[in-house]
Amino acid sequence: MVENGFQSSFMQEAAARGFIFQCTDPAALDDAMAKGSVAAYIGFDPTADSLHVGSLIQIMMLRLLQKHGHRPVALMGGGTARIGDPSFREEARRLMTEETISANLAGIEGCLRQFLAFGGGASDAILANNADWLDKLAYIDLLRDVGVHFSINRMLSFDSVKNRLDREQGLTFLEFNYSILQSYDFRELNRRHGVVLQLGGSDQWGNIVSGVDLVRRTDQKSVMGLTTPLLTTSSGVKMGKTANGAVWLSEARLPVFDYWQFWRNTEDADVGRFLRLFTDLPLEDCARLESLQGADINEAKKILATEATALCHGHEAAQAAAQAARQTFEEGKLTAADLPVHTVPQAMLAEGVPVFRLFVEAGLAKTNGEARRLVRGGGARVNNAVVQDENGVIAEKDMVEGAIRLSSGKKHHVLVKVG
RNA sequence: GGAGGAGUGCCCGAGUGGCUAAAGGGGGCGGACUGUAAAUCCGCUGGUGUACGCCUACGUUGGUUCGAAUCCAACCUCCUCCA
């Protein structure tokens, strides 16, 4: 463990909680943070209108900065979005329209506001958008100003690039330029807001180091980089994937109940790590909860779920989700309030609707076929009764306490109401 | 610019004229066992109000054929070597 030897409260806590993977100059960073407030940034690409759990470690890092009196800067990749991040290959290459980008920016900003305090104070967070400067860039100027400081030899030596070449994956010029633009962002934020630290996932190391170099060469200033570890669950799966894709942070994309469930279902081996990274609980509490054995660790998971959910959706919503879970899983209550609700038109239930269709309607299956398969596999339940006939009809008579509860498996529940 | 190789479902990957909605694995979903965990075992894993029907799918477009992921042509993209 590298957790001691740091003087600044931020570095001590960040290290102890497991946020630090690599740092360009730990001693200098520690020093700067011990002396005063430091501004640090992380970039977010507006590829969707919400962030998801994959970005959460970065957000928590910004939060930690704020807690220790430093200034977090969230940089929106509004400019780079118009190029399309090439690292996603095929998928992300479709170009986004201006409207999509600005809608996504607004959505992401909403996510960030849950976690950070924005404003004009010393440790208030700042939202920046690289479109503000990238849109104005002239190619030749960029090449002369920034391009000269990039050595192809050097770039080829970066792991991120080398791997691609070794695997015969091919690397486009565009992608190559990505690190130039990112470096340019760093310098711009340094000039505009005095940002001296760039944070990111471990995959960003090469780009971050490039930025550090650029600022040193052109501005003779020493800035730093710090990366977080790549998060996988203990069974080696990349974190944050679930039935319907990503675990989103915005309620519009993922009901609070489901967000709470995501954390509740953490593997035993990850509980301690996640408590330290994704909650504000004191380290002693994390250690105590982590050490619970056997079924007792479920208590720790509930605390993890409620704490993590509170950070994202607020205490009330988190408590409500916890209670809904308790009623549903422990007390076997059929229609606990605060389960995700899906409303359907009155007419639909008046006429009666085939079960499989209602499951699709409620979002528990993506297609009719998937819903039918769910029923055939014995995983579909209506009001807790296993559905036998996929074509069976559901109607108003099936309402219990004003709702019909649909379940996919043991964990996914939706209340269907008329609205 | 020249020569050679490659492009298959969410991912990896087999398949070289009909038995192919396409082996196998991963991932995902469901079931069993548990502790709403992990591990293990079992089932499912294009769409379509289910239909040995129709539609979509083996880079793109066209062609050969009763029939094409499979053969031919052109094109696109990627890789390797040469200039």
C-alpha cells in the first residue's frame, strides 16, 4: 500500500480509498495540495444524455477533490464529440447532430450536479466545454503551435497505441490526433482556469502524459496527471453492465429502485472496495462492513446500496428504494410503493392485453420474442404467480391494490398502473 | 501504385453450393442451489400477436444457379510485404 507518506488530506484519502493508479509526480502533487487549493479536471464525452456507473469513479474523484477544498473542473467534450471518439470503432462513428450533442451535454450536467456543487467559490466546481476553443481552431495554426511538440516515435511507444499496432487493429490519423486535442484541452484549461491536474481512467495515461508534456514545452509550466484503476468486478467482468445495458445515473434512464438493486447485488469480494470508492462512509466503517462474513455481509451491501444511491438520487429516494426492496424481498409484499412504475392507458387494460405484450410494454423485455422466451423459461410472473401461458390475457381484474406487478426473474419488478 | 491476405450474429470464431437463422466459446437472460453473493449445474439467446408461414442477416452492389455466407464481377474497408 502506498497510502501513507502523503501530507495532503486529499492524497491520503484518495490513496486509502483506492482511487490512485498512476501519478506523474505524486510528491509534487502532494506538496501542491498541502499548500493550497488545486484545480483539476476530467473530461466527459457527451455520447449519451446521461453518464453511467463506468464514469462514477471519476465523478467520485472530483467529489473528493471538492471535499478537501480543491476545485473540480468537469470538461465536456462538446468539440471532440463532433469528430466522434474513434476508440469505439464502428459504433460511435455515426456523427451526432448539434441538437443531440447539446441535449446530451445538458443531461450529463444534470448527472454531475447530483454529485458536485457548482458555483463561483474557491472549491466550487466548474463546467467547461472544449467546443469553446476547439471550434475556433485553425488546422495550420494547430499544427505549428501544438503539432511540433508531438513526436511520432514517442506516440508509437505508448501502450495504448502499441497494443493496437501489435494486434493489427489499425490506427487512424484521427485517433492519433485525439491525444493532441486532449493535450490542447489541458493547456487551455491551465491557461483559463489554472488547472494543474488532469484525472482520468488508466486508459487515459498516454493522453494525459502528452498534455503534461505540451504544457511544459510551450508554457514552461509543470502540470500533473493522475489516473484511477480500471474497475472490474472480482469475477473479472467490466463494471456497470446490466440487463438493459449500462447502469445509468439519471433517473429517466434507470429507476432509482434498479440503481439501488445494482449496488445491492455487488459480489461479496467487491463490497469493501466499492464502499471506499462509491460512498462517503469513513474508512473505519468500510473496513468493519467489509469484514462481515457469510450472510451477514448482506447488511453491508444494503448500506452500500443506500449510501451510493443517496449520492446519486438523494437520501429520500435512496431510503424509498431501500424500503421498497425490503418490502419486496424480505416481507414478500406484492405491490410495495416505490417499485418502478409503468403506466398504461386505461383502455389497454379494459380490453385486456396479452401477457407477453405487457412485459414488453413495461420494459421487462425488449421484444415480443424475448418476452415469450421469458415465459417459456418460467421466469415471468404476474402478481407473483408464474405465467404459464404466454398468450394469456391480463385485464383490470388482475389489479391488486391498484397495480399489477410484473416480474422478470427474482429481481426485476415493475408495477403497472393505469394513467 | 504492385503483390498477397482478410471482412460472419452483442464479441471472439467455425463454416467453401442445398441438411445454415448459420458449429463452438464468451457475454447476456431465465431456472436450480444459496445469502437478492460467488462457484457450479440446466435451459434460452434475429424479428414478426407463434407462423414447419413471412421478413431480415455472413462488408456493399450486381451476377451465375432450381438453390449462395459459400461461385463470379466491381466496389468499400482493414492487414502484411514491396515501391
